[in-house]
Amino acid sequence: MEADRSLQTAARDAHGPEEEAGNAAALETSHLSEIRLVVLGWRWPGKSLTGNTIIGREEFRLERAAEFCVKRQTEVEGRQVTVVDTPGWFSAQDTPPSYKQELVRGASLCPPGPHAFLLVIPVGMFTEVDRARLEEHVSLFGERVWKHTIVIFTWAEVLRTISLERYIRREGKELQWVLEKCKRRYFVINNYIFGEHPQVGHLMERVEKMVAEEGGYYDPEEVEEEKKPLDENQNPARDVRELGARPKQNSGLGLSTALQVEPLSN
Ligand SMILES: Nc1nc2c(ncn2[C@@H]2O[C@H](COP(=O)(O)OP(=O)(O)O)[C@@H](O)[C@H]2O)c(=O)[nH]1
Ligand SMILES: [Mg+2]
């Protein structure tokens, strides 16, 4: 299902079209009355905390051993926003098939399907293995998932004196690959800011822009046929202990409390 037209039309009627400033080929974006989001990423980059930042309350538990998707709702500037937090994948070992199934279930928890997958990546070192594991797990949703994905950078405060753009350039081809897959859609979230703050509204506008560009939301039913069996390449004998529950240790950039990058609306 490529279109969310009834929703968009209704929303457009209610709020009118918006033009994206500074973009000559600007597409019309619509203020959606409802936005459905699924948060993805490996374990511990800040998926649940990002969910809390969006919801504006401590609704998602920050737990290393999360096994199940959790859904919460709130209202953001007149929109009904649903956030599905997923357990994520293991960064240092194979993800058990049952975890993969739960991950995929996330997309069907917000029917008829998410407007956006928020792919959470902590600022810092992003390796070839990270890229391969990210690709393996994101592609469980089918290739078309990329049309509906925005990278959310967390831990941006570690950047201190360099801009996010410079970090992206410096980080190299693995991170570039991910950004290219989602047409360089990314957004920096500051998880230290809680409650009322324009960043959440800006993120919703970014989602609305993507929905307008891509012509709708992600329909889990449609992708079903192209999906590979979940247990392909899985070795059931593998140890399923959690090893991946840690933030990616990053960068040598050092920690700072000062956030020096602004949320982007590219
Ligand atoms: N400094 C910093 N810590 C963060 C950020 N996002 C998450 N965290 C912390 O990282 C840990 C893991 O966060 P959590 O949301 O549970 O990760 P999840 O496994 O991806 O859901 C928690 O201790 C959070 O407080 C961030 O942007 N900056
Ligand atoms: Mg979590």
C-alpha cells in the first residue's frame, strides 16, 4: 500500500499544504492527524529513550534485556502519535529467530502500518559489522522499508566541537551506505530534553515530508510476499545469551553535556 491518501487529504483539508522552505523542488507536505512510528536499532543506542523523548513521558523502560515490542501513544501538536519500541538486535552475535519475529511484529502493531521507521544510530564509530548487521535486520521488513526510514542520531553530545555533517563525512562509507539507503534522511535527537520542546514537532514534520515524498506509509501486509523466511541462515545451536546489550563504544570523541548540533530538517 503506497498511499495514505485519505489521511493526507483529510489532514490537508484541515491544515492546508505546507511548502518546504529553501528547496526549489519542494514537495507539498501534509499535516497528518495521525502518525505511526516504529523505532529500530541494535540494543542500547537509545531506542527506548528516544521513544520517551517523543512521547514526552517515561513510558518505555530502559532495559537491556527487552524481549518484546511496546506500543505507546501521545498527542504532538494536534497529531495522534503512536510509537512502537522494539527490542532491537544483538550487535555482537546472531539474533535468535524469535527475536527477529518480534522485531517484524513491531510493524503490525500500529495498523495499517507505520509512517516511519526511526533507525536509531548513536554518534560514534560505525563499522562494517554494524552496517552488515543493520542491513540484515532492517531488511527483515523487505527492501521497501528504506523508503520509510529516517536515521535518528542519538548521543550527539559526544560531538562537542564538530558538526554532525563533518562527523558523517569523517565516519566513512559504512555510515554513508545507510544514509544513502534512506535518501540521506536523518535527524538528531537530544534525549536530554524532556517534555515540551520543538524538536519533537520538527521530527513529526520530517516524517510528514517523507510520507509526502514517498506517497504513503509502509504496509506490512504488502511486504509479506517478498520476505525471506526468518530462520534462514540461522544456526539454532548458537548460544543465545545476550552479548549485545551495550552502547556502541565510540569515537574517542569524549563526552560532553553540551549539544552542539541542531536537529536537522534535511
Ligand atoms: N548520553 C546519552 N545517553 C543516552 C542517549 N540515548 C540513550 N542514552 C542512554 O543509553 C542507555 C540505553 O538507552 P535505551 O533507550 O534503553 O536503549 P535501547 O536498548 O536502544 O532501547 C540508557 O542508559 C540511556 O539513558 C543519548 O542521546 N545520550
Ligand atoms: Mg529499549
